[in-house]
Amino acid sequence: MRRVGEGGFVNTTLLLVQGLNGLQFGVLLFLVAAGLTLVFGVMDFINLAHGVQYMVGAYLGASLAALTGSFWLGLLLALPAALVFGLVLEFLVFRHLYDRDHLSQVLATFGVILFLNEGVKVVFGAAPMQMPVPDLLSGGVPLMDGLLYPTYRLAILAAGLATAALLWFLVERTRAGMLVRAGATNAPMVAALGVDIRRLFMLVFGFGAMLAGFAGVMAAPILSVEPGMGDNLLILAFVVIVIGGIGSVRGAFVAALLVGLVETIGRGLMPDLMRLFMDASSARQTGAALASMLVYIVMAAILAFRPAGLFPARA
Amino acid sequence: MSNPRLWLPLLVFAGLAAAPFLGLGQGHSLTLLARGMIFGLAAVSLMLLVGGAGLVSLGHAAMMGMGAYAVVVLDHAGMTEAWMVFPAGILAAALFALLTGAIAIRTSGVHFIMITLAFGQMAFFTTSSLALYGGDDGYTLFNRTEVFGARWLENRLVFHFVCLGLLVACWALVQVLLESRFGRVLRASRENETRARALGFSPYPYRLLAYVIAGAMGGLAGVLLANSAEFVAPAYLAWQRSGDLLFMVILGGLAGPHGALVGALAFVLVEEWLSHAMEHWRLVFGPLLILCVFFLRGGIVGLLRRG
């Protein structure tokens, strides 16, 4: 199989691969950002610890798959485990923070990050864990002449899009979803109409934790499962929900794909672009850094012109 | 003298001044105290933003990074004179604060937290791309900043008192600023922006100036940090470091700059003690942080007032 995204010249094949990689990263981001934006939108609660839910999902998936010897059983068991884990965290920590200011929420959930990043190091060791790609999805799909794209990555893309569709249905077409949308627009009003907003929030929270865990399990076979793996993704997920508009699932979806594409294509093209101006080794380093910066530049630009994001939930 | 705002910092400063003569003179403990004072300086400057202006910045580590990297750039060019290094570090951070603040202050609340984070990340990735200065691996300084060719700052005792002097100066500046008309406008805009506007004050220039002043002080802290470690790395600008700084401010309490001062010292000392006491110290530190948020609402100085 041809190595993808490693230097070389710019051509259509490379662009296609980068685009697919970007979309696939985008849907992973969306799964993490969806829970984050709902929790943020409904309860006005900043949860920095959402990234570690993703990490915990990856660890649960990898260890359960190793335990049962099957990727599918690992995935199936990891989902409820991630849900329960999220609810336990909610019960122990987050529940006591809803009526506190953002600053307290940022700090307490920062403490949760420190604890859990160290916790997985103690339980699973500091070395990265591997999760094998399931046999069914190993190998590649020929996209064009001489280009095999890994089936597993396509499966991630499909699963992510399917989850997004499911989420759209839940949020837009069910009663619970209607309450969630109403809560994101005006939570006190929803509570005044007799809806138990705390229970609604637990529902949203548990579901968000499970989505992040799902993203973690799916990413486990292609990324290394290691302590702190959620931190950078968390920051990107925050960028996504701020660009998309806080509380808006639709905004999160559009922004996640945008961020995924910008990040991945930037990473692929920037070093080549920089090579026009400097020698190869410094071009690689500068290009990679510029690519990492690109997302934040996009966000700063969008916030400068639309301070409430692209699709603000509170009009 | 019932106001801890004044006697507490004076007590702390006296303690820090006496520390080298109380058996802490040699070795590691002075380095540790210097680190505490440097972070104290940065936390006091962040306090001006968080406590004074109500601007919760999650990108303050970038200000320290600007100062630290100014030292690196000059060091690489062979310039280590204090009269160049210190102003360069302060100016670099102030300029960065001015440019990013001009955009960031247009937003408020959560968006402000996120946009300062975004600028902090940009600075972080920029420094890790500087292949000339070590990139991700960081840069080891040839030597500490010199004062007219004399290597005074290499002496731990001298460095200790330089840090202490600058810390006292910055604390006093923030204290004076907060009590001044400028500080009252900042606080009024934080408490009720509509009323402040109705009184004829546009918060924007006040907030921007506060942001630039805090950034400049952060840059100063960065210059000191680079000198203290004789090493600078992009990790100085990581968002986790900004989180640490925020925690120092909150841990101490938002009642005034004395809170940030006490919070920073407590943070650095507890971190040091825990990391020596056990390998997985974050397992204790994380929950400690959560418990502080739950039960220490007024911060450490809030406890004093009650007691």
C-alpha cells in the first residue's frame, strides 16, 4: 500500500487522501464536540474533562478488546462502560458545579483531567496501548489506480456520519430532543414549564460521555492509546463548538468537518508549501507548526466577525 | 492592621526576604522559592485581569513565553545585557497582548476564555516551530542575563532578591492600579457593563490597557523564569500552564493581589512537595484541586478573613 500523507508532491491523489483523512478526523471531532456543546448549551457548564472521556473510551475499548479477544465485543462493552463512567463523574464532581461560575467549573474539571491522566498511567502503564483493527475491516479499498485507502478509516467515516444522522434525528425529531433544544435556548424557562432540567441534563451528559467514548474506541486502532491523548482533542473540540455556536449540534457538525479538513489538509500541504521558502528539515518543522496554528487562526477570524459563532443556539 | 490585603503580603515578603538567612540559603530550596516568586508575579498580573477586569484569560502562559523567548532570541544573538533583555521581554509580551487583546476583548465570557486559549495555542505552536531555537526540544541559555557585563544573576542569593524586588514592585503596582480610578472603572464594567456605559465609560480601552499591563508583567515573569531555569521550551506556553496560573489565582482567592501571591506560593510548594513525596502525585493533586473549588470558595485568604 502506498504511504499516505508523507511528503511528496501535491497532486489529486494526495488531496483526495488528505480530504478523506480530514473528514474522518472531522467526524471523530464531531462525536466529542456534540456532547460538549449540548452540555455547554443546556447547563452552561464548561467541562474540560470531556476530553478524558474520549481517552477513557479508548482505554476501555482497547483493554476490553484485549480481554475478550474481539474488537466487536470490546466496542459493545466499552459503550455502556463509558456511559456509566460519565454518570459516575457527573454524580461525584460535576453535579456540584452547575450553579458555580465558569471559572470554578474550568478549575474543578481541570483537576479531573490531572487525576484521570495520571490514573490511566497507574492502571495501564505509561506506554501506549495498541488495539488491533478488526479482521472484517482490515485491508484497503481501491479508490483509484495504485491507491488503496484503509477500509477501517472509511468505516470510521461511515460510523461517524451514521451517528451524526442518529443524533440529528434524536435532537430534531423526538420529545427529549425538543427539550434539549429548548434547554439550550432558555433553560430557566424550560424548568419553569415543569421539566426536570437536572434529569434532562444527566441524560444529555451520559449520552455525551458515551459519544466521546465511542470516538475514543474508534480512534484506538489508528492512534496510540496513551495518557493525555484527550487533551489536544479537547481543545480542538472547544474550537469546534465555539466556531459552530455554543449549544448548536448542527453548528458543531459543520465546524467539526471544517476543523478536521483544515487541520489535516494543512498538515499535509504546509510542509510542501514551506519548502518553497526554506530547506527541507526546517520546512517540515515550520510547516507542521503553521498547520497546527491554522485552526486557531480560522477560529480567531470567525470570532472576530461573528462573536457568537456560525450557528448560535441563542438567537 | 486587620486588613489581610496589606499585612499578609508584607508578612510573605518579609518571610521571603528572611528565607536565605534561615538555613534555606543553599541548594535547591532557593531555586524553588525563586520559582514560587516568579509564578507569584505572573499570578498577580493575571489577578489584575481575572479579579480586576473580570477577564478570565486561558492564555496567560503565552505572555510568560513571550518574555522567555525574548531572552532566547537575544541570547542566541549573543546579547545578554539586562538593560536590553528585560525591556525586550516586557515589550514583546506587551506587544503580543496588544495585538491579541485588541481582538479578544471584543468578545466576552466563554468566548473570551476560548479566544485567549486560541492565541495562546498559536504562540505555543509558533515557538515549537522555531527550529533555530531548538523547536520542541527547547533551548539552553549560554548564560544568565548580565548586568553591565557582571554575572550577578548567577548568584542564587542575588537572583533571589531580584525576584523578590520585582515581585514587590508588581504587587504594589497592581494594588495601586486596582485602587485607582482606572481600577474602579474596570471593576464597575465587570459588575455591570450597562451601568458603566450609561455613566459614560466605554470599557474597551480600559480592558485593553489592563490586558497589556498584565501581559507586560507576564513577560517580565517570563524573563525571570528563563533566567531561573537557564532553559526555555515551548512547554512554558502550553495551555495547561495557563490553567495552572488561573488555579493559583483562584486558590489564593480573588479578594485582591495578595490572594494570587499566596496562591502561587502555595501551588508551587505543594506541587514540589507532592512530586517528591510520590511518583503519581497528580492522583492527589487533581482531587485536591477539585476539593479546593468545592470548599474553599473565598480561596486561602478567604479562610483568613473568616478565622
